[in-house]
Amino acid sequence: MSTPDDDLHGRQLALLLVFFGAVGGGLYFVGWLTRPSFFYDNPIACAAIAGGACVPAHWLVEQFSWWQRLEQPTRRTAARRDRARRRALAEAREAARLRRVQDVAADGSGRHSRAGRGRIGRLGVVRLVVGGVLVVGGLAIAPFGIVNSVHDQRVA
């Protein structure tokens, strides 16, 4: 049964959205065929009825095992996730190995790695200062644009 923290997964969500679109679109199509009618004049009512129909439809399909199987990833998705996980682990091992090599090369003091971090920190401060100047400059130009638009309005 549904729990309050029950989330729909990819294929389940796609199926429910198709159901919502079919019900809402079908109601609007019937309204269009029989115009003038309530559904043709109120397309929001079609969407509200379709949304209301999704609740019992979701409850009904939860009773079937095929709905639960839609939560499981396909073989292709599982293989793709496994390859990504192995690639991330290999990259993490390589990064850790490089850090160890750099620490040994720094004669145990760690000066080289700290110097690199300091440069990165200084670059961050420089980026922050340049970004602040750009923002203030952009705001300083705003009054000139407003004055120019008032002049254009008077000309028109």
C-alpha cells in the first residue's frame, strides 16, 4: 500500500503522466466534439478531473505485481550504473595515489600541496572581487538606461 514517503519511479511516473494526459485530453476532446459544452469552456476542469482520477488509478495499480516491477532498474540501467560506479572508484583510487605521491615529494612537510591550495584560494578571492566589481558596474549603468528610456518615451 502507499506510504506517505512513497515516490514514483521513472517508468511508473511516465505511465501515470500518460494516464493523466489521456484522461484530461480525452475529456477536452469530448468537450470539443460536443461544443458548446462545459468541458470545452473549462479546460481547467478537465485537468482537475484527470488529476482526481490519477489517485484511484494509482491505488488500483499498486495492487498488481507488474507495477512494483516497474520500480526495478532494467538490465541496461543496472549495467550502466555499475560501470559508472567502477569508473568513479578507479578515479578516486588514482586521485588518492597522486596525493600520496605529492606528499612524499614534498619531503614530508606538505609545502607543495599547501602552496597549491593557497594559489587556488587566492584565485577564488580574485574571482570574488572581479565579480563584485562587475555587479556594481552593472547596477551603476541602470540609471542611465532608465533616463534614456524616459527620453525615448518623450520622443514617441
